[in-house]
Amino acid sequence: MYLHLYRNDQDDKEHLAMVFGNAIASQSLAAYRPDDTPSSRLLRGAGHQQSHFFGGTMLLGNSNKGSVGENSAERENLGPGDTIPLVRVHSECFTGETAWSNRCDCGDQLTAAARLICQSTTPHGVIVYLRQEGRGIGLENKLRAYNLQDQGADTVEANQRLGFGADDRTYGVATSILCDLGLDGETGIRLLTNNPDKVAGIRGPQDQVKVREVLTMKPSACKGKTEGAESLAPVELLAYLQTKIQKFGHTIEL
Ligand SMILES: Nc1nc2c(ncn2[C@@H]2O[C@H](COP(=O)(O)OP(=O)(O)OP(=O)(O)O)[C@@H](O)[C@H]2O)c(=O)[nH]1
């Protein structure tokens, strides 16, 4: 895996691209510069052996062909013929990824994305990790929002009570990173997400990034529920997902 660090002129954050496989490379960061030293190159990225622990159990849900609107059957594995790069654009979530919170599926999604990309015989994909903690409101405000959720607000109402939008994220930086990684060609990408706003945002205003297929992700906690039976998923997680379905139009069936 190669890890690229992107600085940008739109926010003061350092966003990351975790590149799997040798076929994808940053055009700007990997390019030779006459004044390059080993340490200056180091600041622009580094390679490492990826962990063998990709034990996430996220399922792929419905597969919606982005450009033609078809649905295909649910499937757990991507076939060997899937040569279009698999992409996850993921927003930072300290609580879900590092502190194992039950209130969201972010940690599960991050691990599952890596596992899914590595499932192919030749891994070919990227996780763009955007520093957009709390849907853009930052960790401190997200913790305030948690406390409002404990008083009965859903995740959208909590943001709004704090004076923020329901979702303050934009995806221009992600689009630029994908273009820099050479993923703006006709081949396009397959995007792992349940979020229709994210799909539209990543395509960009001129449809720079061609999203050929949208693969939804179902949390492992929601796996194996039989029709009519109660879900075994934590109540907080179900409430979080239901709010995303109802208020953001997320395309996931619980
Ligand atoms: N404000 C707020 N943000 C949250 C809460 N729970 C998780 N988040 C943030 O929500 C964002 C989730 O990001 P993603 O998983 O990339 O995206 P998504 O919009 O859920 O869409 P998917 O691609 O389907 O996962 C992260 O920035 C989390 O930090 C919450 O209770 N309140």
C-alpha cells in the first residue's frame, strides 16, 4: 500500500489517499522534482506492507450501476473480472474508528473497504480518507452533538441545535485527489457508499470522475437478520442508520 498525504488550498487539513496496488499513483506527489531529497519525498508519502488483518465483515448490499441505473443482486465478493478501481471516500470518525463507538458504522466501513479492495487477485483501488470529523463539524462539536443525542435528538437535529447544517461536508478535494491519482478517465471508478450526495459530489460539476457503479455497504451488525425478526444491531447504530435513510436518502436496507 502507498500512503499519500495531500495538502490543499481549500481547507487547512491534510487528507490521505491509501493506494492499493501498483497501477494507481499520484501524478503530482510521485513526480520527480529537481530539488528532491529523500526526506522531502518522504513528506509527500510513504509505502508500507499492508496488514493481513482485514477481518471486517461488512456486506456489499445493492449494486447500482451509477451511470445506467441498473440494480444487480446482492453479493459478498467482487469477482475477478472487476477491473474498474474500487474506491472508498471516507470521512474521519475518531469515535467510530478509534474509540469503537456503537453509535455509527464508520470503523466497520473503513476496515471493510480495505478488505474488499484486497479481495481481488490484484488489489486495485484507493481509500481517500478525508479529515471531515463529525460530518465537518469537528470532534469537539460532535461530542456536544452526542450529548444532545442522549437527550433525544437524532444526529441531524443535534447538529442543527448546535447551529450547524445536517451535513457540512463537500467533496471537491476528494474529486481533485481522484483526478490526481489518474482516476478521471473513461474507465471510471466503482464507489463504495450508501450516500447519494457523496456520489454526486465526487463526480464533480463536470462529471470529472465517472462513477460506473455504486456499491452499498451493510454493517456487519445488521447481517443475517431474517424478515420480520428484530435486528441484533445496537439500538444506537440502528437509530443512526435510520436517520441517514430518512433524512439523507441513504440507499441501504436494514
Ligand atoms: N455530527 C455527527 N457526525 C457523525 C456522527 N456519527 C458519525 N459522524 C460522522 O459522520 C461521517 C460519516 O462519514 P462516512 O462514513 O464517510 O459517510 P456517510 O455519509 O455515512 O456515507 P457512506 O459513504 O455511506 O458511509 C464521519 O465524518 C463521522 O465522523 C454523529 O453522531 N454526529
